[in-house]
Amino acid sequence: MTTRRLIWILWPSFIVGGIAEVLFFTAFDPLDMMFLGYPITWSREAVYSVGFFVFWAICAASSTATCLLQLTSEKINR
């Protein structure tokens, strides 16, 4: 994968991941959240950080799928 394509994937997903985190944690307090039936005992900052990376990974997967679906059959079969 080229550096240019990697930037096309990671930079927009970084921005959208940040926006998704802000919108999500505006509605939900990290200290009131449960995971698999147990309360999360981490600090708010830790939950915000993990949440951001989860949102970033989801958005990066979406951007990666978009880039892969744009490839022509000639590029795939080289």
C-alpha cells in the first residue's frame, strides 16, 4: 500500500473518529457505562482514549473497504 493511499485512509478516519467520539460521549457518561454486564472502572480519560481508538479503527476499516472497492480488476490481478 502506498503512502498516499495510507494517508487517504488514516487522515479522514482520524477526523471522523474524533467527531464520532465527541457525539457519542456527549450522550453517554463513561462512568455510567457497562461492559459485558460489569461497570467500567477506568478513569474518564482512559475510556475517552480507548473510545477514540475504537472509533478511529472502525472508520479506518470503512475507508479501507472504500479504497479496496475502488480498485479495478486490472490492478487487483497484477
